[in-house]
Amino acid sequence: MIKKTISLILALVLAMGLCAPAFAQSEQPAAPAEYDGCPFVLVRGMEFGGLTYKAGTPEEQNCLGQISAGDIIKTIFKGIGAGIIHWNIDYFTDTVVEYVTEIMGLMACDEKGNSKYDVSVNSYPLSVANYPELKGLSDVNEEGIIKAAVDRYGAENVYYYRYDWRLDPYIHADGINALINQALADSGKDKVNLVCCSMGGIETLSYIDKYGADKLNRVIFLSSTFCGTHVTTDVLRGMIEIDPYILYMYAKQNLASGNKALGFLFDALYKSRIMGGLCNLVNNKLVPKLKDRAYSEFLKPVFGTMPSVWALVLPEGYDEAIEYMFGGEEEKYADFIALTQEYQALAGRRESVLKGAEESGVSVCVIASYNCACIPVYTGGGGNGDNTLESDRVLGCAKVAPLGETLGDGYVPEDPARVSPDKVVDLSPALFPETTWAICGMPHVSCSYGTELSGFLFWAVDYDGKLTADCDPAHPQFMISSYDQDLKLWQ
């Protein structure tokens, strides 16, 4: 249970990534002899391991310190031991906060939202063909998507936007624009196909807001943050709470998948209400003690001034978040607060920006998941998500029932055809109800190399004609994904 509380800190503000499982692979299509379509651009998501401190110097190191299960366990027992010896939970808190700050402290930004330390990212301003090191990409998530794109289009037609995800999304709008211009100059085409994953959604929205959509043929938001997130909004408001049911489902889906014995243990802990009792103890006793120190010594100085984090805050929670994080210090953080107000203005015109792109001829599509538990350490979102982000947001402001529930027998949708067969998701209120695919059980981003989900993504990228969720019975609006990313249709 304490280990899960440690995850509260390690995972806050989207810090928890998914472990990369091994997926069944299928044969990928060979690259065409001559590809004559639009260049392919991928804007990746948050990448903790991609930040480097003092690159090219003897002091070079990854900004994310080495994390091992052994070190976590040692830290837990060291903290517990100190707490017992002194009979004071503050000693446990000291140990945890010191460990987490050591692991992530180099990621900190200053009061103006700039990197506090000499941090850089290996970026790729030319096509993938110019970077031999990209031949060693893994098969999972964004790297697997790039790998599959190279197979389909040839490396000279594939572009990979990798960036310092902590910083101002409008800075990254400039970088995306430069990469798109390079792709157009190389290919002689006038448009690109763009896929943005996770955090890449807010970067892409910022790009369209700043530069327009004239250079886009099709843009696909994949498990994306283009509509903000509950997790950042709640964390920045101090709304930390471990829900026993969400914890149980998260553990079942992520820790006990394929392990019947572990699954049985989690069932027993939850059904016997032991897990609920432990969560109540942690919420009422440990979290209040741990939270104050975590915010003042870690979350605020490390994550609290990252522009990208604030770009995801939902309007209804913005004022409360500003007060919680900067109350009494508004003058000190005045420049940064002004930045956050720009992001709130962007949130206010999100729909007009994206609808304007669609009206200008851009094919705007959304692919996202539901029916997976969210990170079980905050209060919002109903727990229904893709293991990382909440389904209502990644599906473009859809109506989604809480995890384990349905919309109810008395629920009346605007368009019954846009309700999932299990009556959990209603896409009627989504920004793009006709071009959104909701896939039950799909992991965050996923589309790993060689999987059926990868094939579906590239079908959507390459579809010739007006792409909608109704255009092909083989790819309906609602589908089911297995853990191995195989797809099946609802019966």
C-alpha cells in the first residue's frame, strides 16, 4: 500500500508511463518502391527518459535518475524504519521526498517557466533517413509507429518530432512548423499527414492555433491531450485521493494481467474490504502528511512551473489551481501566471481552432480508448481511461460513464448511433463525433509495431477519400482491443 503511495509522487502530473510489454507481431508491408503520398509526421508524447543534463560534457546524465524496484523497496523500508525508530511519520516523509527529488530534480523549471538546468533533447530536424540511430527503435508506442511508418513510406518520407515536453507549447509550435516545412521542401508536396500522441496533442493544437492548418492533409489525435486532462487539473489543486476501486482495477489491469494468482490476491483484498480499509488509512493519515511536503519540496519546484503541465489544466479548475500552487506568491510568479493565462485562452478557442481546420479541408480524426483504469491517486475523471489519461478528454469531450458503470437505462443520447454497444461512451457531444474511434481496452498510445492496432492507425492515415467512422464496416467507430493490441468487433 505504501508503495502505491510512493507512486502518488512518482506518477503525479502524468509521470507514470506504461511498461513496454511484448506484443505479438504480424508482418508489416514492404516500403513501396516509390511513395508519392504526403510525408508522415509524428509528434510524440511526454518522454521522461529523453531529457539529458549537460549533454556532451563529462557530467552528462539522463535527467530521470535511475529507478529500480530495489531502490524503491530500500527507500520504503528506510523510511519506515526511520519513522518507527523516531515514532514520527515525518521521518518517512523526509526519506520519500529526498529520494523522489533526487530522481527527478533535474527536470525542474524556474519561476518563468524556463529550464532551471542545462537540459536538452536529441531532436531530428530532418527525415528519419538522416539518423542511423533511429534504426534501433523499439516496437512499442511512438517508436513502434515510426518503425511501421518507415516500412510503409520509406525513411525519407517520415519525420519524427521529439522535444523538451516541459516547455511552452508555443515554442514547440515553431518546431513542428519547421519540421513540416522541411518535409514539404524535401518532398515537393504541399501537405503532410500528422499523428500526435499523448502530450503531442496540446503541442499540435498550439501549432494549428499559431500557424493555421494549410499544410495539413490529415491530423490524427491518438490518446491525446488536445482537450486537457483531469489529472493535471486535480493534482495542481491538491486533490489527491486513492480510490480503492480504481486502485483495484488499475492493479488488476496492469500488475495482474496474465497472472491468475496475483489477480486472485487483488480480488481477495478488494472483496474483503482490506484494500478499502488501507486506502482510508492512507487517505486520512499518510496522504495529508506526505502531501504538504511533496508539494512544497517537490511538486511545486519541479513540476509546478512547467508550462506544458499548465497547458492541460481544465478551465473549471484553473483559478483554484493557481491559488493552490501560487497563493500568496502571485508577484513572484507573475510572468509564469501570465503564460498559464495564454493557455487558458487557447482552451477557450480550442473548438473554433479545430473546427476551423476541418472546415478548411483538413481531415481531423481522434483515436482513443476507454474501460481502463486511470492512475488511482486523484479525484476526477471517474477513473475511466486508458491507464494514463481520462477517456472523456482523450475522446474529445465525450460523455463517458465512470469505470465499471454504464450511462444508465434512462440515459437519452443526442444520437443513439454514437453510443458504444456496452453503453459506456456517448460520442454525440464530442468535438468530432463522426471522425472519432473509441476502442475498448486499448492501452495509452499503443499501436505498437506489428499489431492490429498499428494496422488500424495506418489504415486511417492512408484512407483515400472522406474518412469517417462510418466509411468502412471493417473499422467501425467502436471496437475492442486485447492486451496484445489485437482488434475485434462488437458482436
